[in-house]
Amino acid sequence: MRYIAAYLLLHSAGSKSITADDIKNVISSVGIEVDEARAAEVVEAFKGKSVETLIAEGATKLASVPSGGAAAAGGAAAPAAGADAPAAAAAEPEPEEESDDDMGFGLFD
């Protein structure tokens, strides 16, 4: 994933012909060891393709992937007809405060 992220970062910066060395420079700039074969593989996979088109195609594929929520629970989150709405609202847990902690994960880990 870090190789694709580096490629997209270079693309968004305006680079038109991205090489494996460009990807290597981005990843190694944050102190991470680079697998040059993977960097070359990403460059080869993107060769002759529009990044915008690939993103649009990927978005349509992701739309069909279940991602949880009420549909995954079989609609159990929806109150039954005639149910007491205030009681259902009181049963919902309060949202947790957001944290700036990245839980030890980084973009290039």
C-alpha cells in the first residue's frame, strides 16, 4: 500500500512520468526500507493508465462491498413499528471523544 500511496502522492504533486526511483525516494525519505521490485511493479501496473480513471473504477467496485451498519445487522438497528422512539434514543451509547493518537499506524508503516 505504501508504494501506491507514494505513486499517488507523486502524481498529485504533478509528476507526469513516475519511476521506481521516484517512489523509492519518497518512501526512503521517511526512513522506511524500500523493496525495489514492488516499486517497479507499481510503476508497471500504472503504465499507460489514467490515475483518475483507476480511482473512479475502484470507487464503483467499493460501492458493492458490504461495510457494516444496519444492513449488516439485518436491519435490527431500525426500531419496530410503534416502538417508543425516546426509549430507543436513550439506549444508544454516547459517542466517544476523538483522539489525535494515530494508534501507532502511519501512512508508510
